[in-house]
Amino acid sequence: MQTSPPPVATLTDLVRWRTEQHPEAYAYTFLPDGDTEEQNWTYAELDRQSRAVAAQLQEHKIGDDRALLLYPPGLEYLGAFYGCLYAGVIAVPAYPPQYFQSISRILSIIQDARPRFALTTAAILETVKAIEGEYPQLRDIHWIATDALPAKIEEQWKAPALTGDSLAFLQYTSGSTSTPKGVMVLHRNLIDNQKMIQRGMGLSQRSTSVGWLPLYHDMGLIGIVMHSLYTGSRAVLMSPWSFLQKPMRWLKAISRYRAELSGGPNFSYALCVRKLKPEHLEGMDLSSWKIAFNGAEPVRSDTLELFAKTFAPAGFRRESLYPCYGLAEATLFVTGVPSGEYRTVTVDAGALERNRAVQVSPDAPNSRTLVSCGQSWGNSTLRIADPEKFTACAPGEVGEIWVAGPHVTQGYWGRPETDAQTFSARIQGSDEGPFLRTGDLGFILDGRLYVTGRIKDLIIVDGRNHYPHDIEQTVEGLNEAFRAGGCAAFSVDRNNEEKLVVLAEIDRRYAALGSGDATHVLDAQQAIRKIRQGVAAAHSVEVHDVVLLQAGEILKTSSGKIQRRACRAKYLEGSFQLWPG
């Protein structure tokens, strides 16, 4: 059997070719309970379900139409996604509508994408019918329950006329819920990015993957689901909720299925360390795990070092750590480390605030350790540029990360003005480009990329740059009562000056001092003083305001990133649920 596919123009061609090559091989496995219960699809079943969904869509004389996907995690989601591709319909993956708590974002996506269809399950469709009177936008869409299609409808499918330049789907960015932007991803963008991922990670047809990441997010959909298709391997999937409820389910699945590829944002590694109990290591074997990718949020060296040390008794190898960098506007993957090359650099924090990376010893005062996110692969071009002057930065100089190559997408759906600003940058005095402006800051040292933060999230106090995730990490380490991943730092304007605000969620185990006979007690005023003192000592900046919040109040994106601008807006509104209440 051939591992690398022949030259194909579309993802549809790729599914069909894989089906012809090994129809009875497992393509996808879903674990409904996150443990041992299995639902399996072979390539033949994937192809059959995709043709069935496509045939149902084709009955409606489709043209350049969009289809919203609203599903819980599971194989039905994949059948609907590939079914759209088989029909030549533009898929619009969206949040899973659990109790329709995410209705505001769904409505914003509907307003932007104007989908003609919505694909879902019969159970969810009943919920939609019950609330469509309250939300008339839902009535303007043709709803299809893909788990209730007519028998043998797949036999009516007709292959559409697709090319590499055909639009495959809209990947909505995980930013503001009020103005989501749909990244236009072409079939050729996907194929080229899969080539990059395979070159960077070196997986084959024998390389089983395990994933818990949301299927509507680019890292889960492209990095796990599509890459297993590209390599002709098996992907074992579970719900994000299964992972969050019991993080060890993720690692046990890697052990059970002998997976070579798996990963997630930095918080997932930290969560596994925090939730580990000695008995969890019994029988766990992580020696098969070759690529433990870490992306989508700042990669922290202390997190990865602690994870590697903690799970070494289970066979995890430090050289399997795979920091990487990417974004939806570049399809997904931009840089990754060469296999086995986990690398860090320690720089002077003060110099970094002045946009220079000056190396110092790891034990030097006022230092910061950064993790290499590797190099670009394939035909991708990576540059660091001054975001205001549009001039090239020298090695070790911090600037905006710019990317060019066939994997860079075509822009945002219906936003030509934004496209001109984001996708058409050129470095002065150079013929290279056009480049995608990522909005991320970083520098290149010894040919490797180091990401330092985001332009829009920078906090500038008294002329000095402060990275919010650094401040958040400091706060989280001050007291175990402050929830990991539950802090947000941002700035507000006060009397024409930028001032620092810190929000900190309090763990549910803690009660306020004097409120009763709780096992864990926290003095709110003492906690606030500790945050002020800790941040001042670590970053030499005064905290203007500290707000203690109930657990779960910090706003996050679908991939777990902190929505600092949304948190700032909610802070200014005064609408957070405060702790202790």
C-alpha cells in the first residue's frame, strides 16, 4: 500500500483514492465515552456516508452554496464535512450547539456566511425547531438531519467539477463572538499544508493519531482528521469534554492505540500534570508517542519540562516534545521543530521589552526562557518585519511574523478591505511576497522561530512592553487557589495613561475567609495584595486593579485561548461574577 498519495488536486480526490487503495482499513475511530467504547468507520464507510450527504445536498440544485455544520463531537460530523466537499458545497464548521449556549456566535456566523443549508442530527434539529420562533434567522436555512437520510441515497451522487482552486470550507477564527471572520480555505491550500505537516513530522501510514481537539477548530480538523487521511493512517478521536472531565483518558488512549501523533495547546499538558495520581501511571505506556505537538497558545518551557519529567516513568521521551506555530489564515501549520530537536533560549526580559533578544544564562536575574517553534517547511517563507515600517528585522530582533507560500489562504469571506491589510504585505526593498501579516510577534535565532506574543495583546506601561501571558503565568504561580488558565491581564486607559488590570479565577474548592468550615479558605484582600506584590516583583509594573472571579468566568476561544479584549470589555461593563459573590 502506498503511504504518500499521488498528486491530487482536491481533498475529495484524496478520500476516493484512499477508498480505492484500502477500503476496509480503519479511517476514523470515535470513543463516545472517552475510554473503551468504539465507533469505527472504514474508508469505504467514510466514502459511502460522504456520498449520501452529498447526494442529499445535490437534490437542491446547489451552486456556490454554504452549509453550516452543527454537531456534537463524533463521526457524523466527519461525514457531513466530507459530504459537503463531495457535493461541491462550502462547509462552515461551527461550535457544537450544546444546549445552544453558543447561539450568539452561531447567529453571527450565519449573518456573515449566509449559508443556504445547515447539516445536523435529528435530535439537534428538534431543538432548532423549538427555538426558531425566537431566532428567525434559523428559519431562513434549509435544515438536513444527516442521520436520517433515505436508504441508498449515496447511489445518486454525482462527482462535482472541482479543482485545487475550489473553495473547500470557511474556517471561522476564534476571536470576537460578535464579528467572527471566515478564512477561505481552498483545496490546494489543504493539500500543500498536509505536505508541509508530513515533511515536518515525518508520519506514515502506520502512524496512528489520537485527538481530543474540537473538530470545528483547525488544529483538530486539519492537524488530526485531515492529516490521518493524507497519510492513510487511523485517527482515534474523543470529545473535548471527555478529555476535560478526565485528562488521563487522552494519555490512556495514546497508550492503548500505540499512537505516534497527538497534542494540544499548552494548557492540556499542564492539566495532565495537575490531575495525575500515582495509580494513573500503572500500565500506561507512552513510548510510542513520537510527536507531542504543542501549539495554539504560548508554549511554556516549564510546562513541557515538567510534563516530560512527570511522564518519563510511563515511557514518554523528552525528544518527542514538538512545539509548533500556525494559524488558520495559513491553513494551519507554519513552523515546527525538526524531529527530536526540542530547543529553548534564555533572554534578558528587559531587552525583550525593547524588541531585542539578548541571550543570558538560565539563572540570570530578570530573564525569560522561550521555546523554539522550529522552522518553516516545504515552499513556505517566513520573515520577521517591523510592523510599522515594513522593514526586515535582523536575526534576534523582535518584529511581526510574516508568512508566504501556497498554504496561505485566500483571505476572509466578504472582507476585501481586511484582506488588503492582512494578506498583501510586502517588505520594503524586497520583491518577496505578498505576505500574510500574522499579528504575532517573534524573532529568528539560528534559523529557528521564537514567538513572544501578539501585537494587539501587548501591554505598554511607561513605554515598556509587557506580554500578558507572562503576567498571567506569574499570577497562576502565586497561589494554588488561582486557577491555571484562569487569569487574564490587559490594559485600560485611565487619565490618558495605560494601566494594568489582572483578573484571576478562584478554584471552586476555596471559600472566603469567615464564610464557614471549608477545607480550603482564602482571604480575598490578602490574595489581592499577593498578586500586586508578585507582579511588581516579577515585572516591575504596578497593577492598577485586581479582580477575583468565580471559576469559569474568564472568556476563552474554542481552542482555549484567553479572549483578553472580550475580558476587557466585560470588565469595563462590570458584568463579571465576582468571587466570593
